[in-house]
Amino acid sequence: MLACGRSRFRLLASVRKRWLTRDPASGDRPGGGVVHTIRDERDAPDLIVEQGKKKSSHVAELLFESALRESNPGDARRLYDALLEVYAHRRDSKGALSLLRRMQAAGIHMKPYTFSYAIRACVQEPKSAMDLFLRMKDAGFKPTTFIYNTVMRSLVNDTKRSGDTRFRHTKEIGMVESLREEMRENGLTPTIHTYGVLLFCYSKAGEVEKAEQLYAMLVSEKIPMEATIINTMLQMRIEHGLNPMPLLESMHKFGLKPDPRTFSAIAKGCTITGNNGLAVKMFRELKNPDIEAWGSLLRCFVSARDVEGAERAFKEILAVGLQPNGFIMTNMVMLYSNLHLESKVRKWVEKAMTMNLGKRPVQICRTLLIKTLARTGDCVAAENEFNKLWKENSADIVVVITIMNMYSKLKQADKALALFEQTKHRDDFGNRESLYNLVMDALCRTGEIERAKMFATELTSVVPKPSIFFYTQLVKIHGLEYNAKGIEQVVRVVRDAGLRPCTEFYNTLVVYQGLLGNFEDAEAYLEEARRNNLASRKVWTSLVRVYVKGMKLERAERARDRMEAAGFRLDGRTRERLEQFRESRRSGELSLI
């Protein structure tokens, strides 16, 4: 019998009721040593998988530890594989990798299906998935088509890299294509899922011609089509201004029908291009659209900041008898938050809290309220709302970053440090680097450069491979020290590490190179940002401002003209400064005459 004592483990009542029995002789008093037993040891692996998928990994881990203590050494592999299957189902890479190390220490050799479970668990961790894939081949095992597809999907769905997604997917295309060729060399036939991953990669990288050629090949070879393929092609065509109607018409030829997911793909493309008219037209052709389709339509209006259209869509949702879900409510709150309409945000957050939306949507709505309060300058109200969330243990990393960013902009470094000390040991927040970066930003704003350096040193010991945002703070620190060589060294490190610069990184380089008087370097970084499609309005504005501060009127006006030619316009404050600079120059020239 497999024992699970109260002193060490406590299982859910629903688990105990079906699978476990209590020893009547032990009693049921505190510390009485209640013993729960699994009725048949052979059921243990199946129980681990069932409860792990149905309940949680924690329940599966308790059952695994209990069964492992009592099982024969020969049965241990079945228990390990059962828990690994749970981790694969829940995409728990941390748990899977830890369990693999434990298997290795126990002397249990890995089988092909062991690698398969582990790679599935690491599908959201591309580096870990690829490492396991290579280890599998080194062990002499032949990967299956499913494993190839999982590794390729992991590569194209890597969301943890900073920078422009088009650049990221362009870099991964070669690796995904080589994996497809490797499949053929190993005698494996690519499935529609293989082509779907490659097509998605082409679409996200902006390789329209390659995507169209691959789609034409699928059609010509009469490979059974899936709606996912059509949806990917629809979104890509709309994003690039191509006609999507032939694809919709071809769905009937393949025996497919447009569904809410098809409309979601259309709506995403329309959101990017701002073509809400097409989204509304396609939506009206849907028969009995569900709440997901309505949510996709609403998202188009929210992205365009069309209050009238969003409110009209929300009223229609209620009119057709559908219940707004968390996605609908968070988008409505986001719309008013983006427009800084505090009263509207409060009203909709209160409405969301009275609805049965679940914990996470309500948490997002309250976080958006705090963001709105911070943006509108009502810092006391923002702090009060944050304290409520913190006491309820509902504050996540996003709301903490919002409050710390508010403190940083207000130059309240002491408050930012106090909140940092409160949160830096929270394992559930995960991304601790962002907290360090905000503290460094707050210290830089108050001129405490030496303390900012101390936090930078501490961050490198906590985070082995910092992101581009950490190096952005280093540029700021060196800029405040008037250390041009230090800035050049940071840029060199970023390039040697292969990190993709982000818009904020280029903006910081332009600002501090301009303040140091290195206007040619500031221009060069702007041009580099343009080549990488990262020259936003903020970067252009920063260049104009550094020329104004540097008393370079001709260069400032030339930068403004180039900015307008690129499709951006100066904000009112910068335009006013430029006008004042021009007038002062004119008055100075007249007085000299």
C-alpha cells in the first residue's frame, strides 16, 4: 500500500474521496497520524496523470512522492514518466527540467517518449526545447514528426526576446526551414502542422512572397487544408494590403466554413491597418457570432480609440443576449484608460467587479485604473488603489511596475526603493530585472549615479543574461557621467551579445550623445534605428530637442522636416520650444544689425 501521512502531505478532499481511504484505527485528531492509502499500487501512474491534468501539478507531485517511497525500483520509471506527462500537459518547463535532473541522478535512462514529454513541456522555452532536441539525437534516438513540429513551434512562438518581432522571425526562418529539410532526410513526411508553423513564421517575418508560394504548393499538391492555414494567410494579406476575399471563397472549396477564429484573424489584420470598415463588413456576414467574435470586433474599435464604435458594439452584445466576458470588459476599461478618462475607467472597473469574470480579468481592470490615476497625476489615489490590491494579495508585477514607474517620474527614489525591497524576493513575480531597471531609472533621475551603479552590479549577479533594457539604463548612467567611451563600450557589448536593440535603447543613445555634443553619433543612431524599423516619433523628437538644446537651429529644422517626411509630427511642447529658439535667433540678429 502507498502511504501518504498527514504530517508530510495533505491531498484535496475530492482526491481522497475517490482514491484514498483513511485508517480508522489512527483516529482523526490533530497530530493523530491519519494515514491515506492508494488502493492499488498499479493505479499510481494513472492517478498522477489524471489528478495532475484535472487538478494541479501540486497534487500530482504529492502523489508521486508518496508512490515513489513505496514502489519497487523497477516501477520508478513509470512514476517519473507520469509526472513528466503532467508537466508536458501544463507546459511547466521548470518542473520538467528539474525532474529530468532527478531522473539522471537516480540512474534512470531516458527513453524517446521521455524526451517527447520534456520537449512538450518546454515549448515556451525555445533554448531548452532545442537543447533537449539535440540531446535526444546525441542519445541515438530518432525524433518523430510530432517532436520536429513541437521544436519548430517553440522557435516561432518565442515571446521572451525583446525587439521587433519581424526581425526575430526572420532570424528563425532559416532554422525552421533546415528542420523541415532534416525531416525529409530522415524519411519523415511533413504534415499540415509542419507547413502551418513555417507559414506562420513567413507571415510574422513579412515574407509575403514565400508565404504565398508555400500556400500555392499546398493547394497544388492537394494537401488537406486546415482553417488555421487560411486564418494565418488572411491576417497576413490584410496586414500587407492584399485582397483577402479569394481566400474566404476558397474555404468553401476545402470544405471549411468561416468561424469566429477566422474573423479574429481578419480583425487582427484590420487592427494593424486601421481598416475597421472591412472588419465590420466581414463581421456582419457571420451567422450567430459568439462572444469571441464580438470581442475581436470590439478590439478593432479599442485599437482605433473609437469610443462611439466600442460603446455601440457593447450595447449590441447585450441586445443579442450575450454575457460580456473578461476580454470584453478589460478592453472597454483599456479604451478609457488610453484616453485618460478617469471617471469612465472607475465606472467600468466597478461594473467589472460586480460581474462573475474571474480573478485575473478583475485584476487587469484594477491595474488599468491605477495606470490611469498615475498618468493623470492623481498619485495619492493610485497609491491607495495599489495598497488595496497588495493587502488582498492580488498585486502582480505589472501593477508594481506601474507604481514604481510613477515614483521614478516624480523623482521619488526613496519610495521606489522601499517598494523594490518589498517585492524583490517575490518568486511569483518572475521578471525581477524590470524592478532593478526601474530603481536605476529613479536614481538616475535624482542624480544618484553611484547608487544606480551599485544596483547595476547587483542585477548582473541576479540575472545572468540581462536584456536590452538593462543596457539602456547603463547608457543613461554613462551619459549622466559625461562618459562617451562608456556609452560606446555598452553599444559594443550589446552587439557582441547579439541583442536586438529596442526603440528606447536608440532613443536613450540619441538623447545622451546629443547632450554630450556628439551630434554626428546621434544622427548615426537615428539612421540605424530607421534601418531596423525602430525610429519612432519619440526618437525623432529627441533628435530635434538635442539640437535645440545644443543651439543648432538649422539642424533642428532639418531634423523636423525629415521627421515630417517620415510621417511623424512634433508634439506641441517641442514645437513651441523650436519656435521660441527661432524667434530668439531672429531678435538677436536684428539687434546686431
